[in-house]
Amino acid sequence: MTDDATTGSPAGSERWKSRRVWAIGIALVIVASTLIGFAFAIRSERSRAQRSVPVRVDSLAAIDQRSGRVVADLPLGATPESLIAGYGRLWVGDQGHRLTVVEADNGRRTSIALPVDPQYLSAGAGGVWVFDGLARLVRVDPGTSHIDQSRQLWRCRLPGQGGSLPACGGGGATVAVGRVWIGQAPGARYAAPHGLVVQLDPGELQPLGRVPGVTIGQLGAGGGDVWSMGAAGGLEMDRVDPASARVVRQPLGGPAGGSNRPTNIVSAFGFVWAGAANGRLYRFAPSAGYVAFRLPRVPTAIASAPDGIWVATTGGRVSRLNPSTGKIERTVSVGGRSPVAMAYSDGKVWVAVGS
């Protein structure tokens, strides 16, 4: 009777409760361990999914603007030096005298051999325009990707040539008001008042006029005007009115020459944007002067996307800036490579990188 009665005694009830608590505790520990294991597995899987694609030397990297990850990297075979988006494709110029045409949606590439070095590219007015920065302009048919015209724009002494002609000089190519605009530096003199901006008929590539007294370096279009930025006589931005040929000069200060060289010029968010080797990004308004935003590194290329202004800098970094405040909102690494040019297409920021 005593042994049977212990299960109903207070002491037996306590021992039963204690064993139950231990069992429940062990079960909770097992469940918690299982959940933690699942959480780490999910986190690890997400981490792998969010890892950027490695960026190789001499390639075209694609940054997804939403996630900020490098989602593709396409080898180019030679060091790139120019890049534009136009006619639903990307056009990459490289130092091998070649133009690579990239389908942004699938990465398919075709190459075009060029008779010139593709130092500057522009798209519009029925063509893709390749300027060698000296004297020769090539037009590529955007439908067939074939060269349909090549022309020497002015007589000059090319590198390695002798004779009495002045040295060739030029800088920048852009399309504005249905015409092609090229920067010319007669006798390789890039500073105003020597520089010229030449406008060409896009059909025959015949000169339609010249605007003198312009600093030559980089050309862009925005707000119906042509913009030219150079540093030969000190950094400045010149705004050219295509109708009146009037030049409005905006001195920006800083040393003259290559130590203050400008990046490309981009029109976006109601402003014109350009960077310089002094570590600043400039935002120009046609009627309100400019604002300079200081960057942590030297800018090498600029592109605009729906979510902001993207700036590539030395050290292999690409940052998105708020166009109103100039504040950096995101920075993406391209593996320490050297970004040389950028463009936006198909929801991605494309970065041409060298070594």
C-alpha cells in the first residue's frame, strides 16, 4: 500500500512535475536549436544570393541599381576608354581600336573594328559618333552596327607626322539640336580664346558653323545648350547657345592642365553635371550658377539613373548621390578596378573598368 500510495502523495506529485518541466525544457531547447539552425541557413543562403559578381580587368560591370550589387561582368579583351548608351544598346570603345556593341538585356556582344581610336563617343541624330580626339570622326549606323562614314574634319599634323601643319587637337563629341558638335583645339591650344566648337551636319558631316573662344576638354549637351569643360588655362565650364553662338564662361578655379582634368558631362534632374580631378562634382544650372560637392576620392566618370547621379571614383568605387543634396547614399565596390566610363541602361549602371 505504501508504494502504491506514493504516486498520490505530495512528494510524488512534485517529482512528476519536475520530470515534466525537464522534458518541456529539453523540447524547447531542441526546437530553439532547430529554429536557430534554420535562421543561420537562411541567412547564409541570402548572403550567398546577395554576393556581388567578381569584377575582372578590362571588363564591363553591371550594377543593379536596386540592390547595389554587381550582377554581371563582361570581358572586353582590351582596355576600355569610352562608353555610351543609345538606341537600346551599350557601345564600348577600347584602346584596341574597337567598338563593342552590348545588348543590355542579355549581355550579347558584337565587335566592330575602327579606323580610329574611340576616345570620345556620342549617340543621336541617327548615328553613333566616334571621335579620336584629334581630327577624325566616324559614324556608325545604329541599326546595322556598320561604319557608314569616316571623315577627317580639319587638316593638321597627326602624331608622328612632320611638315608645317599645326598639331592636331580636339576634345569631346556630343549631339544637340539635331547636329553633331566637336571640340577643336587648333595647334593643340585647348584654352580660350583659341578653342572652337564645330557643328556638323549629321548626314554629310559638313561644317555648319564654328563657335570660337571656347575652352576645350569635354563636351556635353543639356537644356538646349552645348557645354564645354576644360582645364588648360584653369578649370572652367563654357555654355554655348547653339542659336546665337554666345558663350557664357564660368571659371571654377584650381590649377591649369591635366592635374585638374574634367570627367564627362551629363544632363539630368534639370542640371548639367561634371566632375574634375580636384575631387569635386559640379552641378550647373543655366540661370543660377553652380554648386560644387566635395567627393572622398577623385571622380573618373558620371552617369545618371532614375534613382540619382552615379559617380565612379579612383580606388574602384561607384557611388550614388542624391541630386538635390549631393549626399552619398550608396557606395559599391568594383573590386579595386579603375572605372573609366559609365552609362545607365535596362535598370543597371554599367561601368567600364580597366586594370
